Amino acid sequence: MTMKRALSSPSSLLFHLLITPLFLCQANRVPVTMPPSESETLFTIMESMSSDQQWRHSHPNPCAPGSSWPGIECKTGPDHLPHVSRLDFGSAPNPSCKSSASFPHLIFSLPFLQSVFFFNCFTHFPTTIVFPIKLLPNSSLQQLSLRSNPSLSGQIPPRISSLKSLQILTLSQNRLTGGIPPAIFSLKSLVHLDLSYNKLTGKIPLQLGNLNNLVGLDLSYNTLTGTIPPTISQLGLLQKLDLSSNSLVGGIPEGVEKLRSLSFMALSNNKLKGAFPKGISKLQSLQYFIMDNNPMFIPLPVDLGFLPKLQELQLENSGYSGVIPESYTKLMNLSSLSLANNRLTGEIPSGFGSLPHVFHLNISRNLLIGVVPFDSSFLRRLGKNLDLSGNRGLCLNPEDEFSVVKTGVDVCGKNVTGGGGPRPLPSRKKSQASPCRCYGSCFFSNALFQFALFLGLHHRLVL
């Protein structure tokens, strides 16, 4: 009761109003020195990785304002002390890596480290990913990125599964060997997994389906075998799937239609074959479908024409037969189509000329016939990005004044090899164009169009 009266007096109230900000300032004042054990670990890592500076002398207090070096970030921990939260090596302006650098397992001993990046660091002496004997019980590491390290070899250690907070794991463009350890798929927090451009072998583990939060999966450019696991249908949040340039067999698994968020799918350069799953048309978010160089040997799937957001479709060199489905002319967002080096027959659907966004069309080296149904405006717009060569039954309407070389077909009725003048066009009704042959040699050109996409997956974490 006495205390209440004291606090309610004007003088006491004024005292508290004046003194409280002073206490708040003292409470918010953060020491600029990290714990000695952590700073010693950090300097040991820096001395083993980089010879750019004498780190102990040039930056004795690396988390102090104005004293930190490029490539390091610090955050205040719950103990109100500064701690290393991010380390970058190898790409300017970050510290460069010396030729004798090897993988520093001490990074896993930094208790508040959230992100670590090694780009083009391990280039001379062989090194492997190793873990310390004693790991921190609760690692805070969210992103581990090891890219473009030609001397980083060996297997992916199963102990990587102890990094329970890991959201982004990038081990791309190294020389890692062996199989993908199933233990990786116990990392339930993973959002992005990139193991591309290595020498990984074996099958894709069925445990892949455990990664319920996965948005991006890239296992391309390895030597993976077996089939695409059916458990991939459990990755309901997946937006990017790249399994290209492996030795995968079988077909696209049933249940893939459950990947309703998928916008990019690349399966090219494998040994896939067989019919497409019935539900493929349910991938309504799909924008890029890259599946060339597979021994499919089936008719072109009509259902691919019912993907309204599709922008790029590549089905080259896969033994597709039959006619080009009319449904493909309904892909109003299509910008690139490649059906080259297959066994397609019949005429080119005239609707392709009405697609507003097409800038690349390659249907060369097939068995197509008839008059090319594109007007001169369309031909000029595509220019060198149009390849019709290698279809001996195709020819251009003489009324379309356009360079024959650029399209790869001759003008209808022209006889290049006979020594005489151009052959007359076959008689036809004005309302119906009959097929005519392309006489002589056809220009051969294959403009291979490569997709370059960067899917902005968690820009706050991915470089």
C-alpha cells in the first residue's frame, strides 16, 4: 500500500520516466565480443581456408561494427552476445580459398551458424565432406552450399542427416561418388535439394517421398539408374524437378498428376520409354517440360496440349511417331517447341502460325509433308529460330518471299537437281492445297535451344 502511494506521487513518477530509458539502454547495449571459444574456432577455419590476410591481427573482433570482413555475418544470440551466422568463401568480394584448402569440419562447431557457402574453393588437393566426432546437439545450420569444387570427392556422408534445421542443401558441380544416402530424406525441413553435376550412382531412394516441404529437386547430370520412384507423387509442394542426364529407365510414374505446383520438369537424356501417365494434363501449373533424347517410340501425347501455362516443350530425338496433335496449337503461352529428329508424319498444323508468343520452332528431320502453312510475317518473325529442314515432303508456297535456306525447305515445284527450270506446282483447287514434294537437297540445320531458368526459391537464402 505504501509502495503504491510512493509510485503515484508526481516526483516518483518523474523519476521513473527519467531512469527507465537508462535501464533500457543498458539492457539493449550488446557486447561486441563473441565468446573466446567461438572466435578461436572461427580463426582456425579462416587460417586453414584463406591466406588473403592475417585474420587474427587484421580482424581481432570480427563481429564488431566496422571490423568484420567480407563474407561474414553476425547476429545476436539469446545470450546477448554476437555470433557468426553466415560464412562465404571463394567468390569475390568474399575471402578467396588457398590452393591447400580442405573441407573445414569445424564449421559444424559454430553454434549459431545458419548459412555457409564454398564456391570454387577446393580445386587442387582432394578433400571430402567430414563431420567432427562430436556434433552439436542442435545445429542451427539452415543452408549448406558446396558448388564448383573439382577436388571435392568421396561419398555424401549419412551424418549430414544430423543437421535437422537444414532447409537448403546444394552439393552441385563437384566430384561426389557413390549412392544418395537415404538418411538425407529424413531432413524434413528441406526445401531445396541440389546434387547435380556429380558422379552419383545407384537408384533414387524411395524415401524421397518423405520430404513433404521440398520445393526444388535437382539430381541432374549424374549416373543414377533404376526407375523414378513412385513416392515422388508425395511431394505436393514441388515446383522444380530435374532428373535429366542420368540413366533412368521405365516411364513417368503414375501419380505425377498430384504435383499440382510443378512448373518445371526436365527428364531429358535418360532411357525412359512407354506411355505417359493418364493424368499428365492435370499439371496445370507446368510451364517447362524438357524430355528430349529418350527412347519413347510412341505417338505424341495429345494431353500435353491441355497444359495452359506451358511455355517450352522439348521432345527431340525420342522416336515419336504419328501426326502432330492439333491440341498443341491451343498452347497460347507456348514460346518454344522442339519436335526434331522423330518419325512424325502428316502435315504441320496450321494453328502454329497463330500462336502469339512462339519465337522458336524446330520440327526438322521428320517425315512431314505438304505446304508449310506459315505466312511470310510468321517466317520473318522467327527467322533463324525456325528449322523445318530434313522433311523431304515439305515445301514453301512461292508466294511467301522468304529465304529458303533459313527455313531448311525448298519452294514448292522447284527442281534443283534436274538441271532444268523450276517444276510447275501441281494443280490444285484454290480452297484445298494438295501435298507437294521438296525436290533436291534440303538445308540441314539444328538450332538446339537450351532452357535457362532460375527459379527464385527462397531468395533470402539461395545465392
